[in-house]
Amino acid sequence: MQKKIVIHPGDTASFRNLTDYCVGTGRVDLALHKEYQDQLAAVQKECHFRHVRGHGLFSDQAGIWQEWGPPWAEREQWFCFTYLDRIIDAWLENGLEPFLELGFMPEKLSSSPQTLFYWKAHTVPPKDPEEWCRLLRETLKHLVHRYGRERVESWPCEVWNEPNLPGFWEHADKAKYLELYRVSVQAVREVLPGMKVGGPAICGGEGSQQWIADFLSFCRDEKLPVDFVTRHAYLGQAPERKSRYMYHKMNDPEVLIAEMQESRNIIDSFPEYRGIPMYITEFNTSYNPFCPIHDTNRNAVTCAALLSRLGDVADGYSYWTFGDVFEEQGIPNRPFHGGFGMMANGLIPKPTLWAFSFFANLRGECVLRDEHAVIVRREDGGYEAVLWNLCKEGQEEPLELSLAFPVDGDAAVLIDRVDGETCNPLACWHRMGEPADLTGEQLEFLRAAGQPARSVLEPERTTDGAVVSLVLAPDALLRLRVLPAEKSSDPGYDYSWYCG
């Protein structure tokens, strides 16, 4: 496929870039692991996310709800915030403010024995709603004491996670979820009247849009605060399993965007809620943490296509997740296992990291956006672009691009290339024999193999401007910068003497 793009001085295009708004994590107490903190720091160095959202704030692993007592005596109950403080401190040290998710239920507050995941999250209503509310109030009071009212009040607060799925909320009981929302939002507002609270944090599937409509109807009729609406977005179609791994065909990004637009339309159909924020608090290709697409270049270009358009339908979006320290279906025993993260265990960057890095650092006035590119005019007069070649299955072919920029004077074109040959640590690991336990030498090699290939081009001068010709392989992702390159050689220094 061949394509020509010519940028003119007055060109403008619509593009709302919220890539850095939020990123997901596994259950929050994983922040106590050194590998987790190292991965988070590495991702933040590239992407500069502003919020982080994860499960298990009130699960037993975080240890807030504590009880003690022998079997023959009445048990004592208290709150312990030791781990919570360490978790939030680790996030704040990395420049991240929490996007609080209120869940899951402490075992001693659970109304039934249902659990989910390897780590046994209690995904049920409270047996005593007042005790649940006390837990919320005391936790918020502690956070205010430690971090300050103004700061804590600025953290978005989401009630539960995916209550439309029976695994995440017993029987997917909508009436009980709505009652949980009622008591939770009231408890939050008792402590922090200005804190923004929302839900219902639904995942897609049959009836999911109706959940949004019923949630808003309930809040309207009961006169309950709702400051934003949340939902999740995944592209995977019906899966095929091979052992513990899951494989999907993927919907086109347009299908997901249309689904999100339908949710936006439902919200705006309520006069009371027209225009309130909608946050996609989880999105990815597959919804399974053992799906090999997550480790691939295909995942990166799919995310690029989504990042170019999600701002059209949402006020924030959060990739699930930043790293592979993640245990919903057990502890991963190999560096590549299809984990959600942008960073494989061992601090090996996956191609998807660079999709987020390129978009998070794309700043300026948008001059073009289409199915292969977003291009902006930088404040320094140069241009920057993210380019990708996402092909339909069975229609994989290179994309030959010619891009012309209206740049006066000498210019240099800086290229960061991510494709199957230049930035594909998964393929390198496969050729190594897919070792479960990496030697130090192998690990260092894979970390380097996960870096984009960098080059500098000199554009051709034509009547269209400074022209750059590129070939993008299938599933290739590029960052391109066109920068002024005024000659400033030291007199007598002759590059051509050795380099020709």
C-alpha cells in the first residue's frame, strides 16, 4: 500500500490526547514488591501517567480490616493502614495520584464465601452495610490525615469493579450493586463532600449498556451524587483456549469506539448528566492475563490506533496494566506469558510500552489524524508524528509512506522504529528456546532488544517541502520528529574524510 501525506502551514485536525491520564495495576498490594516498583518507575520514565487504578484496596492482602481473638472470646476489630501507606507512598513517589476503586470485600465483612482469582478476592456484598461504610469513612479520614484534605479530595473514587459480571459481583445482582453505590457515595461524601464519585465500572457484553442507563436512572430518582460514569473496553472476541492460554480474534478498533460512543450517548440522553465525564477505567486487546497478543507488536499498533481515537469518546482512559507483576490467575513463571503489562518481568520492555510513550509525549497542535498517523506541529516549529501499520488479518502488507512538511531551512528527521525486526523481544526469546529462567546475559540482551531502533534521516527537498519516505512493515510503529538542523560544524572538521 502506498500513501502520500502533504502538510501545509495552516492545516489543523481534531485530536484529544489523554494518553497520560491513568494506567492500571493489578491488586494494589503488589506495590510492595520491588519488581513492581522497578517496572512502575521504568514505565513512568517513558509515559508520565497522572493516575493509577487497581483492585483490592479493601481485600485482605492490603490488611486494612483486622480482627483478633481466640475462638472462645469476642473478637476485637480495628483498622491497620500500614500497607496502604506504603502503597500510596510508592505511587506518589512515581508521580501518580490514585484513582480509587472501592473494593473488594474483606473476608470478615463478606456476606457469602464467593471468591475470585488465585488470591481469593471476596466479590460479594457486605453482610453489614454500616460496617462497610465505617470502613470507607475511616480509610478516607486516615488518608486525609496523612496526605491532606485537598489532595485526597481530588482523587476520583469509583464504586466497585465490573458488577455486571457474576465473578466480580455475586450473581451480577444489579439491585444490590445500586444499593452498594447508595451507601458508599453517602459515606464518601460524609468525609469528603468535594470528592468525585462514580460508577458502575461495567465491562462489555450483553446488557452492559442497560446497566449504565439503569445506574443513572437510579441515581437520578434517588437524588444520589454521580460525578462521572465508568466502564471498561476490550477488543477480544470469543476465545479459544490452549492449556492456560487464551487466543482471540480481535474486533477492529472502530467496533470498540462505536461501543464507547453508545455509552456516551446513553449518558447524554439524561439531561441531568449530559456532558459529565466518562472514564474508560480499563482497556486492552484481550481481557485475559495469559493471552500472547499482549507481548506482540500487533498489540502495540492496535493500541496506537485506539489512542488516536479514544479521546473522541472518553474523558480519560486507563490501559490495563502497566506491568506483568500480576497474579489473578497465578504467579507467572516465564518472562513472556501473555501478561497484560507494557513491561515484562525482568524489566523487559514490550512493544506496547512504546505506543504509550510515543503518544504520551506527542505535544503540539494537531495538523493531521487518520487511520495511520497523528501529526502535530511543535512549539519549536518542527513536527512530530506517531505512525503505525495495523493490518487486517490475512491482509498484511507494507505501508509505503511519503510525508511532506513545510519546514524552512535545514532539517533532520529523527526516527524511533518498533517492528518485528527492530524491537521484538518476544521473537528474540522464542529464538533463544523460550527459557523459563533467564541467565543474566540473556536478560540484558532482551532488555536491549526491547528498545526502539533509532536513526536520523535527511529529508529530500521538493516543491511540497521537506519530504520523508518510509516503509512500515505490518505491525510497525514509528515515532518521527522533524527538527531544525542548522549546520554548526567546527572549522576543519571533515566528516566525509572517514564516513564518505
